[in-house]
Amino acid sequence: MTQPHRFPVTVYYEDTDMAGIVYYANYLRYIERARSEIAEEMGLDQNAMRAEGIVFAVARVEADYLSSARLGDRLEVVTTHGAEGPVRWVFDQAVMRGDQTIFRARVVAVTMSTEGKPRRLPAEVRALAS
């Protein structure tokens, strides 16, 4: 696994329900944004990959909702990640409010062809496993 990647998130009104609490599905959006940032920072051009017929897809998510975030909270998504096998990219992610973990998830992403067949991870991602 890599060194932790950190991605800041501010809770906006649109993220919350009538009580001002973050709607549960939005945590998945926060961690997705962090994974997108990681791919971009690694130099992975997902548009170019798609043009070559290779895409990432989430195959599995295990999530624990530990506490609620509220309107105006400043959060941080902390992610470690690494390649597992030829097609799996695994992410351990936590949404933090200060020192408190309020959400955590393990996400397994895979690479596949645009036709849905398994494809090898890009070399940049596979190098993480070493």
C-alpha cells in the first residue's frame, strides 16, 4: 500500500438532508472524488484509457458509517491503495473530521475492456504492489 493520500471535503447544503446531516450516499461520492484525484495525480488519463478500450469499475464496496457529518463540516478523505493481482486496485478509505473517523470503506476497483472483459491494470498502478 502507498503513503496516505489526503483529499479535503467541505459539507455543503446540497450534501445534507432536512436535518443538516450528510445523506449516506454522499460519502461514496466523497471517496470516489478522492480516488479520481489519485488517478489524476498518478498521471492516468482515463479518457485516453477509455479510447483504448480500458475502463475502471468498482467491483466491491464494504462501508461502515460510524458518525454523522453535518452542514459546514470540514472533512478529509484519507486513502491508501495498492494493486492486488493483475486487475484489482484496492483502496482503504476513511472520511475524517479532525481526528475522528466518521466513515470508512474498502473499495475494490478492477480494470476491464469497454465490452466488460478483464484487462490488466496499467503499469503505473501495478508498480504500487512492489
